[in-house]
Amino acid sequence: MQKNGKILLVEGSTDKYAIAMLMREHTEWLRDDPPVDIKDEGGVDKILNQVTFSTYIKSCSTLGIVIDADENINSRWESIKTICRVNFPELPDSFPINGLILCNQQEKRLGVWIMPDNNSRGMMETFLSTLVTDEEGRNLLEYSKEVVANAKSTYSAPFMDLHNDKAVIHSWLAWQDPPGEAFGNAIAKKILDPFSITAINFSGWFCKLFELECSQVVDE
């Protein structure tokens, strides 16, 4: 268990690093002593596992889950409710647009954010595309969508349709200076805007769940 009992489960290492770098822009976040232990669970199936959830909720005071909606947010929410209902019987039927935060009778805190915005299909990469905020960047993002669509339809690019948003944001990053930055580095270098509306909404949920001050203090 992380020493202060605050744990966030994410699907992969890319998500872990991107969220850590984003939160460094919004709250005090020491590299060697972060206020929240972000754990890469290696995939959605591991997170949506009753044993995984039960183990973590027993060992920590606050458990957060960030998970992709993919094609159907309602289906994703039903899967989350299935594993959480025993410990949190007061879970709402519909997922809250601002993200879920609950405290049960044992004073355990649970938070869930379904990427990209608790309301739409998509994933972490869909969320990250909303961190492109300047006009030139948005125009280039639209062009990257056209290029990706053409690569799929004309040249039979082999990526799965589900991963279209991944292809788009990676294409966009490939055209930046320097090309092809990792998501976390792109946030740190402000290639992706950590203060976009969606980034602020996410960081607000994160800070509220883990009871952190959104001070935007950054410590190297």
C-alpha cells in the first residue's frame, strides 16, 4: 500500500505518466514522493477484476480508477458497478458527468473517471486531443484526422477502428517540434495544454477525490 493510502489505478504506463505530468501542473507533486500512487494495471481487464478491486479497497483509504469508455460508456459503467457494488451499495445508476466520488460507511473513498469526459465514447488519447487548444494546433489536428482516415480507407492501415483516436493524436505529435514526444513530455513542454477546460475538469476531480490542494505548485 502507498504510505498515505491514496492509489489510482490506470490501464497502462502511458496513462500513468500522462496523468502524473498533468497533475504536476495543478498540484504539489514531488517526483520522488508523489501524493498519490498511480499504478499501471496492464489493461482494462485487470482493473475490472473483483479480486483486484477487493485487494486495493481493503488496503487503501482512497481508491481512484481511470478507465477508457471505448465504444460504450454505459457498458463500461455497468462493469464498474458490478465490482464496486458490494463495498459501495449507494452507487448511482447513471454515471455522474463530473466523475464519481463516494465515501462508504467504512470511510473508504472511491473515485471513477471514465475517459475522455464521463459522457462520450473514447479513451485517454481522445482526452489528450482536447489539450490541443490553439487555432493552428486544432487545424492541424483536423488534418491529422483526414490523414488517418485516408491511411485506413486508401492504404489499408492495419490499426483497429477502436484505436483511431490513438492514431490521430500520435500523428499530430509526430508533426510537432520536436516530433513524436511522449504524452507526458508533451504536457510538460506545453505542446499539449495542461490548462484546457477538460484538463481543468479532470484535475478538479482528481484533487477533490484525493483531498489535494489545486495549487499548481511544481517541484522539480
